Amino acid sequence: MTSAPRVTVAGAGVLGLSTALALADAGARVTVHDPGGPNASSVAAGMIAPAFEAVLDATARPHFDLLMAARDHWPWFAERAGIALDRSGAMAVGEADWLATLAAGFAALHLRPTEVGGDTARSLAPGLSEAVDRALLTREDWRVDAPAALAALVRAAEAAGVIFRPEPVRERGDADVLIVATGAHGRHLADLAPELAGLNPVKGHIVRVAAPSAGAVVRARSVYAAPGASMVFGATMEHGRADVAVDEQVAGPLLAAGLDLFPACRDAPVQVAAGVRAATADGLPMVGPAAAPGVLLAVGARRNGWLLAPLVARTITACVTGRDLGPHAARFDPARFSRTS
Ligand SMILES: Cc1cc2nc3c(=O)[nH]c(=O)nc-3n(C[C@H](O)[C@H](O)[C@H](O)COP(=O)(O)OP(=O)(O)OC[C@H]3O[C@@H](n4cnc5c(N)ncnc54)[C@H](O)[C@@H]3O)c2cc1C
């Protein structure tokens, strides 16, 4: 970088904030625009979960190596941003045939989860139901508290000189570079970058129970339970839905399944929320130059925006500064879709 470029970042979700912080650290003059309102990052469970995502989600499986590489950026990134990174791990509980299927999935990825008994599982996830008699534990998956981590990112970015503005972005304006990190809202900016028309919304309901908790994430067949400042039960995958209206009928089964796992949460106040993930056709985000000059994209992280954020930030920063893009940038390249269509 010969002189400090002026960078506008559209969107203050986890991708926009992480990218803004990395660019400010690299010497850019960064302004983040976001009109506020609900975003996917603030409702998310905050799991940094390459192992279980690859085992449970067929779309993520082919990208397991990339998800692990992204996770490995988290220790330095969390330290830089002042985010508490919980490495208690994650474990699956449920019927024997389901656990056997998962064990085979782990083995196919050359992962070796530990089989633990019910008492050990309860010591790893305090409050877990007495009905659980065995679990499959991996320490490969980590977790952050999403709302607290977003607040930490804002603080770190402000301290690094990033300016925040409430106006929505509609064009590049006088910035040298515009980073579009508008999540599922990106589709509305397709005039600016036609690539954004390829994003598909996936709505997710999630339930927060005001029961502070700690320990490992618990994955069951129909729900996960992520402990933290509140216990989080998630999440639905509602393809094609871009609204954040809460439907108690949809959230009810999540809550019931979560309370089966953690019965002691039964009397705690409950808050239901919904967010919209943005998904591309291959399940990986579009990160890098759009066809329009001076416009870069950081969108489409689907179920793994928190996991991928530090790697996305690193990739965008390399694009802006001309540094080494690293081994994963080609798989993020927005142009991959125009090459194949
Ligand atoms: C229920 C649920 C649970 C999830 N759990 C996890 C999890 O455990 N782990 C994980 O890794 N991921 C999880 N995800 C996925 C993750 O939340 C997303 O991938 C990630 O938050 C996307 O971040 P983002 O910054 O791209 O978008 P968002 O967080 O949606 O942020 C986009 C921002 O852009 C702003 N904006 C929109 N238009 C404009 C404009 N024109 N100008 C300026 N700003 C604009 C919006 O106001 C918004 O703040 C979950 C998602 C959901 C819905």
C-alpha cells in the first residue's frame, strides 16, 4: 500500500467488523456504515465449529479443510479483538445409531472424538439431563458469545481508528475501496455488484434462555445447546425465507428439545429471535473483488460466518493491501460462479 486507502465497509455484522478491524490494523482509513436493525451475527450461537459442521452438514463437508484453517485464525484474532474464546469443545448426545453415524462421519474426516459416559458428559456440560448416558466429544470445536463478541469488535475497531456511520451504503462514493459486507441484505445491492443476486436467504429461528451456563456445546439430532451468558437452543434452516418474523410454532419444538437436554433451564425467561443467513450455491462465501471496479465482497457465509470471519478479514485485507492472498482465496473468489455459468 503506497498511501493509506480510504475504505468504506457496508455492514457491521461479524464480517464487516472483522474486516474493518483488520484493514485499520493494516493502515487503511476505514469507515463502517450500518443503519442498524437485526442482523444474523447478533442472533447467532457463536459456535466456531469446523468438526460438527462438516460431520452434520453435507454442504460444509467438502470444505472441512478450509473450515479448520479458518478456526485456526481464531486464537490470535480473539486476542487482538478482546473476545473470550471458549475451547470447552462440543459433544453429541442421542440414540446409539445416530452416534454411530456421527462416529463414522468423524472417522471419514480423520477426526477421533472421545466417547464419554453420562457422568463425564454432565461434568463437561453442567445441567445436562440425567437421561444422557453417553456422548461423543470433540475438542476441535470452540465457541464465542456472539453479542459480547460483536461489542468487543466494535470497541477494538473504534480504538483502531475506525469511524462508524448510520447511513446505509448505496454506492462506492469517494472511497478508494468499498467492501460489501451486508449479509443477506446484499441482494438489494445487486445494482452495485450483480454477483450479489446469487445470494439465497436461509432464515433461522433460535431460542435464548436467560440461564447463564458454561461448558461444552451439546449437539442432539434436532437441536444444539450452546452455553454462555444465556443458554442458546438452535436453530432452524428455513430456505428461501428472508424475513425475521418470529413464529412461536416454529420455535416451540426447538425450546422443547433444548429443555429435554437441559431441564434445569425450564423456569428461566425465554427470548425467541430469527436471523437470515446468506448462502451461495457452493456453501462458501464470496470474498474478494466484484466485477465492478473498487468493490470487494465479503458475503454469503451461510451457517459459518463467525467461524470464517477472521479468515475473511485476512483475505479482504490482502486484496486491499496487495499482500499474499494465502492458499484459500481462490475458493472464496466471487468470480468462481461466473466462470462456471
Ligand atoms: C440462527 C442462526 C444461528 C447461527 N449460528 C452460527 C454459529 O453458531 N456459528 C457461525 O459461525 N455462524 C452462525 N450463524 C451464521 C452467522 O450468523 C452468519 O453467517 C454471519 O452472522 C453473517 O455475518 P455478516 O456480517 O455477513 O452479516 P449480518 O450479520 O447479517 O450483517 C450484515 C449487516 O449489514 C447491514 N446492512 C445491510 N444493508 C446495508 C447497507 N446498504 N449499508 C450498510 N449496511 C447495511 C445490516 O444492518 C447488518 O448489520 C448463524 C446464523 C443464524 C441465523
